[in-house]
Amino acid sequence: MSTTQHRASGSVYEQAHASPEFRALRRRLRRFVFPMSALFLGWYLAYVLLASYARPFMAIKLWGNINVGLALGLLQFVSTFVITTLYVRFARRDIDPAAAEIRRRMGHS
């Protein structure tokens, strides 16, 4: 069915969007994405604030020429990869199967 064809109560996409399964899928996605985004943004903001206002703390040497600021900066990259890995696992386990079922019910492959 093309996107211009309509059923009695709206297009296939409008019906899918209004379905309880799609709403549950969006809720599930939001329960992961919003807290994880807030956590990462808080962590990033803390790093920026520490770098701006706690220079003596960030300059503390940990070993060799590695200081707290550099270690926390590198942990920003690590946390990005961890969050990405967690999201991929979450999507494969919780989002993709539900989305596939909605597509199947809509008559698409």
C-alpha cells in the first residue's frame, strides 16, 4: 500500500503510530534514551565545569605526565563507547523485535 492510500481511519502509518504497540515501543525507547542522555550530559557538564573551575584538581598528577584532567577527558570517550554498546544491545533485544512485529502487522517486510 502506498503512503497516499488511506484506510477509513487514516493512513497505515497513522494507524501504526496510534497503535498501543507503537506507543509501548516509544515508551520503552524513551525509558532508555532520556536517562542515558541526561547521565551523559551531566557527566560531560561536570567535566567542563571541573576543567573551568577546578584547575588545581584537574592538574593533579596520577602517573607520569597523566593528570586527572587527561584521565577524565579520556573517560569521556570510553563512556561514549559504553553507552553506544549498551544502546545497540538494548535495541537488538527490546526495540528491533517490537519494530519488526509492527512492520509485519502493517503488511511490510
